Amino acid sequence: MKIKFEDFELNIETPLKPSSEKKYIFFLHGFTCSSTDWLKVINGIDKNYNPILIDLIGHGKSDSPSKLNYYKVNSQIKQIKKITEYFTEKKIILCGYSMGGRLALSFADKYPEKVKGLILESTMYGIKNETEREDRKKQDKGLAEYIKSNKIVGFVDHWLNKEIFSTLKKLPKEKYKLIIENKLKNNKIGLVNSLIGFGTGNLPCLLNNLKNLNFPILLITGELDKKFTKINQVMANIFPNAIHSIINNTGHSTHLENSIEFKNSINRFLSTL
């Protein structure tokens, strides 16, 4: 289904027919990904929840408008708010991976009264150091220029060859091939604007705000993703009510590398809410 936001539409997938008697959990994917990446996870998700999969702006089957402001954090928070309120006025659970995790955390920071629980996979709170933030902006801008100058297939190959995604190549060939095929369906304009409008360097650092989020939070990282595991260990010590689950022998994309253990971690968390 499609939900209109100003002059563009966002795609929403509801593989399991929602029931008004159940609670809602909304899944937000990462950069270059789409709602398709969550299908293995929701197959077997806690039966007390309605899983709703969102194609974020510029990704999947959602539109990729040229207007950069639509991709900025305040606009994307409004987009998520409209989508969640379309389904329910009750408190929700947000599950976000990487870029989607940053959006989930930003939404929770803006509207904590709307959140019952938060699941953040391979997510960071932002960049505190101004010099490092400016460097990241330059990196994202350079990557955006790379996308503009190359075919999407060339960019996807370049992106997946980053060290952070090296563990994905351990997956069975057919599964890895499907990941590539899903990324190739994205729109270059959407990817470019996502980097410029919603890149890590352009987001406010929320480190000092974490202590104010009192609802239950599940942090998930891969054992082999040393950088994000360390970041999330810091986050776990600041959040008042957080659990940090480290999934063995996985990297940055735990939900793709070990969907069973990822799903088990989520279900254990959901059963406590």
C-alpha cells in the first residue's frame, strides 16, 4: 500500500494482515536496503504483534523526489509519524537497522510518549566531535558524487566492498545474490539525497539525550562488528532501561547474516513489553 506525504508516496508492506487487537512494530531498513530485507525476520515474529515494513523515502518502492528537504531528519520523522498514526494511536515499537535505526532513535527522541519500546540494530547516536562530523559530511558528499557518476550496479559493488559489509560475503551465494538484486532496484536520486539529507554527518548528536529515554530498549550488534559493538556498549550504559544483545559470528547486518538469532532476540524482548 502507499501513503501520501505532501507530493510523494511512501510504500508500506503488510505481509501479515494487521489486527486491531495486536500491538504494532514498525521496521525501518538501512541505506541501500528496503522492506524486503525484513521478510525473513517477520516470519515467526511474536504473534501478539503486527509487523509493518516501511520503504523509507528514496528506497525500495517509495518515491525518490528531487527535493532535498524531504530527506532531512525533521521531514523523515514527520513521515514516520504519519505512517504510524495511520495504523494506530497507541504506543508503538520501532525496529531500525543502521540508517533506519538512526531514524527510529530520532523519532523516539522527538516523540518519546509515542514509543513503547525501541529495537536498534547496528545503530549509533551521531558524531559528537565537530571535526569528525565535518569529515563525515565530506565523505557522504563524495559518495553521493560517486553515485551520480556511475551506474547503480557499479555503486552497489563499491558499497558492498566496504569492510563493514565483508561478512555478508560469507552468506550462501543465492542469498548474497538476492541482497545485491534488491539494492539494484533503488533509485540513484533517492540514494544521493539520502546521503546528503540524512547522512550521519548531517544529523544532530543525540548522546546527551539518551538518558531521557526511559522505555525498554534492545540494542543488537554483531560480534564481528567491533566498531558498533563498542558504540552500543556505551549506549547501553546511558539508556536507563536497555539490553545489549551481541550475535555471535555476525557483522554489521545481523538480521541478514543470522535472521534466526536476530528474530529470537527480538521475540525475547517483545515478550517483556
